[in-house]
Amino acid sequence: MSTKYRTIFGPIPSRRFGTSLGIDLSPGKKQCNYDCLYCELAASKPVETIENPPSVELVTKELKEALKEHPETEVITITANGEPTLYPYLEELIEEIERLKGEKKSLILSNASTIHLPQIQKALLKLDMVKLSLDCATPECFRKLDRPLKSVDLYKIFEGIRSFKRTYKGSLILEILMVPGINTTDEEIEALNTLLPTLGADRIDIGTVDRPPAYPIEPLEFKELYVIAKKFDSSLPIHIASRRKSGGAKESYTEEEIISTLAKRPLTLDEIEALFDKNSLKRFNALLKEGKIETKELGGLLFYGTGFSGQKVKNS
Ligand code: SF4
């Protein structure tokens, strides 16, 4: 990874989004309006805004140089040591990125706290992909897990996502980071299940902590995430976004089991490879060749399933 830039890092290979060059809008220190239990940055007091932000000129200059240096870049990702939508010149910067990016895609990784604000929506509408974190459907869970500033209103976030989606033409991806005992309870999953179909996301990634978190919380194994994923409404475009694929033995699936599994919940190849043993993978490939399994792109990822033509998956 290059260290010659103050605001640019990477490129980083990402299966979910492609080879990504990152823009860090808070390069000095963590500045976020949340203090999530699972944050990979140090625990810190939430703040309203990014202090001493890098100038648009600096970010643009560094981005131009980094793009020349890394023509393999597929996506330019706006992020921060904290929350990038707290950056005061966001729209101006996004306009510069859109001018510079050529064929590459643009993406922001936000915690969703500001999505109800008209000026933030106006800026984000220009991007190809918007990924918003949304860990909880109830204020109790939200306060416990994401520990936001008091001024952040979860219900405004829900409404903000809905109104943004009504005009947004790009891919809207939601991410839920699962923390055992907090948003994995039956009550919270039920509340999420009621909420998520109303938000219209193109893809919903569910994941777990990958790196040491700010507070002592336990990661979940892939299989545990898979069990949770199955509790969600099968029409939701859920994808398990986890690097923890090694836990638990892979299982054997008959042809019928493969078809019924994929009929209930479409899976990406990543997920299939994490769940199926070698012989089941062979059976899966044969079924694919025979046309008994279909593919469909959702939020930039290819899903394998059945009955897509019969509206098995929403928001595609
Ligand atoms: S929103 Fe992101 S940066 Fe902010 S505390 Fe949570 S995980 Fe950390």
C-alpha cells in the first residue's frame, strides 16, 4: 500500500466492489458521530463534524496522481477514519471525482446517519454506488451497538433511505454487522425483517467483525451468519459478506437440496464455495450447465438461484 499520499490509500482488492482506491477524508484521526462496538478504529467520543478536513484541491490532486499510478483501479471509494459524510465539502469533492473517474465506478461507505439531509442526498445521488450501514431496526439496539450522538435519529435514517432510493439510479447497498446478543436476537431480526423490505436496497450485506474491534465483542463464523441469513425474508437480496469462511466443515448437498436451498435463498459463488463440499460443488456446476440454476446480478454481485423470472428477488 502506498504511503506517499495523505488522503489516498490502496488499491485494495475487494470481492464486493472491485479493486478499490480509497479516499480518507479524516486522515489525521478518527472523527465519527458513532462509536460502534465493532469499530476497527480505536474507541472515541462521537463528534458532529470533521475538524481540519483536507481540502478538495489536495484530495483531487492526490487522486489524479494515484489514478495514473494505479490504472488497474476499478472503483474510487470515499471513506474516512470515521464518517465521510461529515466532510464539509462533500458535494464539491464528489463532483471532482465524477469528472476524473472515467470508466471507473464511484462508491461511498457511510454509516447512514446523514442520509435524510437534502444536501447529503444531492451529493450522493451523483455516485455509482452508495453503501450505508444499518445494524438495527430499533432505537434500543442502535444506542447499544452503534452508540451514536444523541442527535442522530434512527427513524429519520429509515425515512432518509426511502426518499433517497426513490430518486437514486445507482446501486444502494445496506450493510448489517451482526453482533451476537445485540442484533442477532429473534426480536431484532423480526424488526429488521419488517423494516428492510420497505427500504428498497439493491443488496443487503450481512457480516461480522473481521479485525480486532474497539470493544470486546465476538465474531461469528460463516455458518452462524448463514443461519441468521435464513431467518430473513427470502425475497430480500441478502449476501453474507464475511472473510471468516474457514469455520465448520463444508456440507454435502444432493441435487434436490441444492435446488431447494437456492430456491429459498439465492447465493453468490463465494457463499456457495463456503457451504458446499467438493462433490456438492460438482453437482452445483452440473445443474448450472443444465440450466436448472439461474443467475442474476444484484447490487453489483452475481447471485445463483431459481425462479428469478418469477420475482423471487426484489429490487433488481
Ligand atoms: S460508523 Fe464506522 S467509523 Fe464510525 S464508529 Fe462505527 S464503525 Fe467506526
